[in-house]
Amino acid sequence: MRLGRKTPDERRRRFLRDVAEGPLRDYLATPLPDPATDVRDLPLLAVDLETTGLHPTRDHVLSIGWVPVDGLSIDLSRARRAVVKPPPGVEVGQSAAIHGLTDDDIAGGVPIEDVLPALLTALQGRVLLAHYTDIEERFLSAACERTYGQRMPVARIDTLELHRRLIVGWGQEPMRIALRLWTARERYGLPVYRAHEALIDAIACAELFLAQVAEMHENDQTVTLARLAS
């Protein structure tokens, strides 16, 4: 950790002082897992977003999928998916070629501010798990800032970063190879699912994470949040 850089839990406590009552405050009131927590005891929430683009200041969330991961178990009974209706005048545009959502699909969705309370409740006390967590963290934090006036600090684990470490080495620069979710899953012979559907991708990320942790255990590595966090 760089000198002077605040931990996710330090940011959580600082943001808690300034946020009004509501779903984000409830989320911030719950401590994040200790960095020394063993992965077998670690609560996570695998999350995936489909969006109109890659820039949270001008693009919009179109669907969200999430599934809890309790230690080394995926809890499918609490998996959720929501189609998000963007602000008036926003169309899916060329992004439809990736995620398959049409303007008719999102017209029947719910506004992001109606989805956030359920997501924040699901994420309370958990680590955000995603494949390239920057997208999920930046979009969700921007949505919280627009809705509640404050950003959303998270502890996070990135399966893309774990894949890079496992195939390149700890502390080394990334190789110029495909690091996509589905390429990473091929390493473990995991099944092929339909890509770019939010809930399916969240489940696929959770499965990949468990396979990565199993590989780390095979190498006799102590696996804690501190070692996994991005």
C-alpha cells in the first residue's frame, strides 16, 4: 500500500460522516472485512454491469447482475438481475451489439435510483468482486454520488488482476495477451456461457474466482483479502 493512501474502510468511515440517512448510509455504517480475513471466511458480492459505454460521466448503466459468494460457496438463491431504465433521451446505440439489450428492453426497466437500495443492501459488509473492477466501482460510485450526494467506497477483488498475476507473476508487468473473462475461464476448463448478460457474467466471475483461489491454495499460498485485493 502506498504511504498516505487511505484504506477502503478508512474512506468508508470518512464518507459516513457526511452522508444523509438512507441506503448509502446504511451501507457505509457496516464495516468492511478486515484485510487479514482468510478467503474461506470472506463475504463477497460478484457484480457485473452492462452499460452504454465506458465513461461513467457520460454513459449509463443498462443492467446489473449480482450474486453473493460466502467463502468458497456461491449463493445462487440470492442472485439478482435488474434492467435499468436510463434518463430520458438515452438510447442503447451501438452498445446493443455487445449486450443485446434494445431500447424496448430498457424502456421496461427501472431507474437506477430504484435499483441501488437493493444492491447496497446486498453489498453491505462484503467485498466487491468483478472482472476489471474499475468499471463496476466507477459506475456504481458515480450513481451513488448522483443519487445520494456521496461516492461509494468499496473493498474490491479483481479476477482480471488475479488472472494476470497467476499467468505472469506477482509484481510483474502485464503480458500482451487476452485477459477477458471468458479467456481466463478457459484456463480452468470452466463451461462456456452466453457472454454479456449481467447476471450470467457475475456468476461466471464468481466461478472463475473460486478456481483462481483453488490454484493459489495448490501452490501453498496463504490466501487473505490483503493478498487478493486490487
